[in-house]
Amino acid sequence: MAFGTPVSRHCVITLRTNDIVVDMGDSNFLNIHTGGFVKCKEEDISHTTLDSELEILRLAKLVDSYDANKVYITALQDPPRDSME
């Protein structure tokens, strides 16, 4: 049984900087290593994260498991929200 939050595999992206992020929508991306949110443009994206890259995250316990459709991320944060004043 997989542990963690399931994320569609196509939403786990490697940037040109080699940072691995989760596309949270509205140009918001969660950096899996730091837990911080970043804004990215399409030209910042390199590729959908490879199995070899996910395996490194699994060994670091940032990802529990993955398959062809899902990546189970152990500590997925909610995206930032605009505050209503």
C-alpha cells in the first residue's frame, strides 16, 4: 500500500535548474526538496520527471513510491492562497 499524497505523474516536472517540482496550477509549483513554492514559466520546464530521478527522491524519503500514472509524495503542502481581507 502506497503512503503519501497521490499526484498524477504528468504533474511532477523537472525544471531546467534540475529542481523537481509539482505543478499545483496557476503557474505555482511546489519544490519537492525544499517544500517552497515557486512561480515558473513554460520555458523553465525541462521534462516530466524520469524514473531515475524519482528513485533518488524515494531513497531520500520524499517520495514513497511511483508507477506509470501516480507519484506518492510523502509531504505535499497546499498551494499558497490569496488572503481575503
